[in-house]
Amino acid sequence: MQVQCRCGAIKIQVLADPVAQFFCHCDDCQAAHGAAYVPESAYAADALVIAEGSPSAWMVKRNQRFFCPTCGTRLFIDIPSVGLRGLNGHLLPAGAFEPQFHMHCSYAVLPVRDGLPHYKSWPPRFLGSGEVVAW
């Protein structure tokens, strides 16, 4: 599958299925996106390849993020501590983003009640404690 920014200057080849799809509520994502939480589709770092264009990078607090320098579309985040690259879920075709959980809910702006697990920090599959928040 191939995804692209809004203007088409950056194209990203997705070479594998996602490791996980989730909503991230961390303070880094909130600051970078100006949103309460962000849809992320996480892949092994080498499974997302820049097929065309040159994204620009910036860092808000902890992890390097990439965006299109032409249209400003937020593309992905590199998370080297767990060997992942998180693609912005909004870039996926309709129906391709199927979230499994929420994470970093200790930073949540407001409760979200949607039937998914809401982890206080990292979920167990990413070596987290698995502690959930109780809205």
C-alpha cells in the first residue's frame, strides 16, 4: 500500500501490516498535533519507506516527527526505543485504521468511553505495565 501527504509531494510505501493501531494521548502528541489524542498505525521502523519526496523533521519533546514541507501534513513519528515508526492514522485509506486501544491516558484531556482498553502508559505488548485508567 502507498499513502501520501495532502499535496502528493511525499509518498510513503507501507511494506507490512501494522504492529498495532491505537489512539495516543501523550503530551508529545498533544503538543505536536494540537489535539487531545492522535490515531497512530505503528509499524516496524523499516516497514515504512519514503518512496517519493523528502519529508522535513522536527521534535517537540521526545521523538522525531516528520511532515511534508510543502503542505504541512504530519506524516509519521520515529520511536527508536521500541523500533517503531508511527504513521498518522489519517493517511490510511477509509476503513484501514482499526484501533485496538488507547495509550498514555494519564495525559488524557477528557475521558473517552468507546469500549477499547485505555492504558495509563504503554500497553503490555510494548513492555508497559498494562495498568488501565478508570474513567
